[in-house]
Amino acid sequence: MANPPIRVRLQTVGRKTGQTHTVKITAVLYNGEYYFTRHRPDSDWFLNALYNPEVVIYFDHNKTIHGTAERIHDTSLISLISSIKYPNELRAEERRVAIKVTPISDIT
């Protein structure tokens, strides 16, 4: 079951610097996992999550989730996530890359 997309802060560890890096981004919660998409696979957050998959998701209301990121290659799933992220928008049909974050712990 999918929820509406939500704005979060995604923290990754820089693949070159080793420093934490946080970006504001839209996430889709689907079947208990968080999905993040990008038009092209060249953004730092995307590459950082692939290099070091231990990430942190920060929500409003002081909720934090630690999780493990992995790249998704299933084009049907990526299309579904895009349609949830961009409902009734043409960009939902664009080709995208995606990562899924599986929660390993919640801190509230």
C-alpha cells in the first residue's frame, strides 16, 4: 500500500569526503520501504547512497529512521513509484533511477 509522497531530509555519507551530507527530497513510502527517484543517476545523494548504503531519513515532528539503501532496477516498480510521486503529471512517465531504503531502526 502506498502513501502520498512526503518531503524529508535524506542524510548520506560522502563517497569522496566521508562527511555527512543532507538534502531535502521527496520520498514515497510503499510496502514499508522508502523510495527516492531521480531523472539521472549523477546526483551526489544518489551516488553517495550507492557507495555507502547506511542512510538516515529525517521527518518533521522529530522522527528519524536509519536504513539501508539499494538501487532498484525493476522498471515496473520504478514506474509505479514515479506515478505515486508525481500523480497526474507527465514527468511520472519519464525514465528514472531509484533507490529503496529499508528501515533498520526508528528513533522518535
